[in-house]
Amino acid sequence: MTDFKAQLSKYADLAVQIGVNIQPGQILVVNAPITAAEFVRLITAKAYAVGASLVKVNWSDESITRQQFEHAAPEVFTKAPTWLAGEMTEFAENGAAILAVVAENPDALKGIDPERIANFQKTRGTAMSKFREYQMSDKISWSVVAVPSQAWADKVFPDVPAEERMSTLWEAIFHTVRLDREDPLAAWQEHLDTLEQKANVLNAKQYKKLHYIAPGTDLSIELPEGHIWAQGDSVNAKGHSFVANMPTEEVFTAPLKTGVNGTVHSTKPLSYGGNIIDDFSITFENGKIVSVSAEKGQEALEYLISLDEGAKYLGEVALVPHKSPISESNILYYNTLFDENASNHLAIGTAYPFCLEGGKEMTQEELIEHGLNTSVTHVDFMIGSPEMDIYGITADGSKEPVFLKGNWAF
């Protein structure tokens, strides 16, 4: 127990110092489930210790959320939460950092009417559009970390004795965020430097397009002129670094909205809106999704791509080698924060402006003119495998390997 408490304290240090990188006088907003109370109390203490002016915690409860989706009046899901949007936008405009602590049950909303979930996602996404602009343009520092819940641990480790599942998931999470290293903070900096080296190679290449080949996948993705490959750490408007996802293993950029053609097949389940979508294929023509099929979660997938026009296009292209710590653990987390860092992935929906030269300073209209997608949503889905090859196509049509058999070719 003493060792666990020490590890939990180090985890809180990582979230505060590397994740959101709180600065003296800065506000920290924490969005977390009540099951994470012990960890959030540590986060609060660590943030105040480094000079935070205020730590504002917004609690949630999975049981109450499900009851809302089951019993609330239909109009609740189509009425914009202007109070929430206003509060979060005000915090962002005042330079607050945002930390999300996730502990979701992948089946939390199983059996709920998908239309209710879709209406909620669309209405909330539209209301939060201004805040999302601040977040996705790196105007503010933000990060996502995870803690176990019993339902999540039961889903991930059904073959482990019930009384050991929570501790097993804790151990797995601690490993993914490098807490088992002698100096986790130094290990993170070394890791971020490695990701930056990969991004630098790709940025120097400036490929015209990428061609993905794997079982069930034959996909071509054009990249916009002036695209930027980014990696784990970002820099906010005040020049302070932060790491948006902990863990992170990806190097990513934005695709040209109208430049995606072919079919891609998923390689891991997607947990979306409290439901699982699995074994699915998506076909694109000139960037737009023209057909989808799923062995599980077909209706949820169809609702996802109907949230708005931008939900029918891609917003992110991310490269993750099969030989990454999460992939090699052979653990299926049913949680995008982890599963996306075990696999090459794409994202349906809005693109990150910082993935384009000058994008952070562009308006939404200017980003669209430069070929980036905008939407009320951004949902990652996993497509990588040890059988995937990816080729970079240069401006003169030359073809170079980027990934071979699921791993970096350079």
C-alpha cells in the first residue's frame, strides 16, 4: 500500500508538471469522476504546491449519467449547455489549464438509444465550439490522464481474479506512463525527444500523400501543403509546454480534407459514447465517407458520422509503431487514450490547426480554405497492425517506405 501511494503521488506529479505543466498564478480546471477522488485530491495539492491560483474540480458520476440518458426528457439532449460552454470558454480566455481524468466503463451506455447519445454529442459539441477552438489551437494547456474503475478493470482483465483486477489495471497504467522508470520525469523528456526526431524526418520529407496497405485496407491520404507533423508535447500561447495525452506514442498531422480515397479496416474496438464499435470498415471518396459497415455497433457508427458534415471526413493521421510499449503489452484497453497509442490511427472530425504552418493564427474559414476539416467531433479509431505497410509519395511521384510490417522504416 505504501508503494502504491508513492506511485500515485508520482503520477500526480507527472500530470501536473508534464501533462498540464502548471505555472505560478495559473488556474487549473479538473474534470473527473467521483471514483477518482483520491487521485484528484493529490492533483489539487500538487497544483497548489507549484503555485496554482485556483483548482476548480468538476465532478461526474457514471451512474447518474446513465440515469440521465435513460430517463431525462428528450429535449434535454437537444438543448445547448450554454452555462457549461460559457464557464469553460471563460476559463480558457483567462489562460486556465484543463486536465481530464478518465475512468470510463466502455459499456457505460450499452443499450441506450443511440439517437439520444448522438443528440447529446452534437448539441454539446456545437455549444463548446469556441472552447474547442482554444483547445485544438493550443491556446491553452490541456491533458488527459486515466485512473481505473472497477467496471473498466473487469472489461480489460476478465481472466484475472476479480479482487486483483483493479491493481492489475493500476500497474498497467503506471507502466504506460513510465512510472516504473527510475526517474519518470527524465524518462518522459527522453521519450518526447525521440518522438520529435521522427516528426523532424517527416517534416523534412513533406510527402504529398501516404498510401496504406494492409488486410482489408487500401487507402490513400493526401496531405495539405504546409502540413506539420506534431508529437507528444505542444506549446501554448504563452510559450509553456504541455503533453495533451498521457500516455502518448504518436506522431501525427492533418490530412487534406478532400484527399482521402479507398477503404480502411479497423484493428481494435472503438469505445464511443458508452458503446463498443468493432470490426468495421470505412470507404472514402474524395475525402468523404461514402459507406461504413461494422460487425458490432453499426448504428452507433452511423450516428457518429452523421453528427455534422465534418463528421464524414478525417481530421487526423497518426503514426504509432507496432513495437510500442502499449502494443507489446498485448492489453486491449477499450479506451482510446491507450489503444490509439498501440496502433496507427485516424480520426473522424475536426483537425488540429497547429498541424498546418500558421494554423494557430488562422480563423476557421482560413483553415477550411487551406484544406483542413472542421466538425463538432474528433474521434480516433485504430487501424494499425504488424501487417501494415505505409508509403510516402513525394511531389514528383516517388514512393518511399514510411512503415514496413507495422514499424518505422527509418
